[in-house]
Amino acid sequence: MTPDDRPLPQIEADIEIPFHDVDMMQVAWHGHYVRYLEIARCKLLDTINYNYPQMCESGYAWPIIDMRLRYAAPARFGQHLVIEARLSEWEHRMKIDYTIRCATTRRRLTRAWTVQVAVEMATGEMQLASPQVLIDRLVTWQEANH
């Protein structure tokens, strides 16, 4: 059994830009956005019960092999953000799409995506298809949510 045409998991994560993330103009440094994506990615993976501890237990590491960020407007000190994360691909890799918005105005500040692939921990070999454990977690999620 594999996931079907029903929606795939998506979440919203809320953060506030802390002082230690900004430069002298009180704008969040671009490199910190990777951490903001990680916060949202972990929340998304929690919804399918396949976050990093469960990945390790299943015998697979899921390194990020590709990432793209496109900045439309800056995030500033104290600003509340909503990070939308949506699983968009699962068959041969795990691709997650992100939109970072101002929580107040819902204005889009950033778009991004990450791509992760399964690597069998015992052999170090990259898998050409997503392992059954991910497929099972997605099917379970779809059955519970749709």
C-alpha cells in the first residue's frame, strides 16, 4: 500500500526572531533561515512519527542533499513568523516545501525547499527509492487524517 491522492502532511510552525539572530540593522541574518526550516521540518516529521530518532531506529539516515532559499523580504528582531512546511515528494526522496510569512500580515518573506534521501546506516548506501517505513508512516497519517 502506498500514499494516494489525498493531501500529504503539512504544518505551521511559529517562531519569534531573537536578538542573537539579527545584525546591526536588526535584520535576521540569512544563514539563520536554515535553522528556521529545521524547526518546521521537525514539527512536520513529528506529525508522521518519523522524526530523526525514529529514522535512526529504522536504520536510515536522511541527509539533506539539496536546499533552496529565496528571500522576498527581511525578517526583523522580535517579528513573529509562521513557517509553513509541506511534504511534496516521497517516492524517491523526501522533498519539503516551505513558505515563511509574517504572522501578523501573512506577507510572504521567504520560499524554500529541502531534499533529503534515505541512506541505509548499516551500509552507507543511498537508497534509490524511499524505504517502506516512510511509506507506511505516510499511509497511516493519511488514513488518520482524511
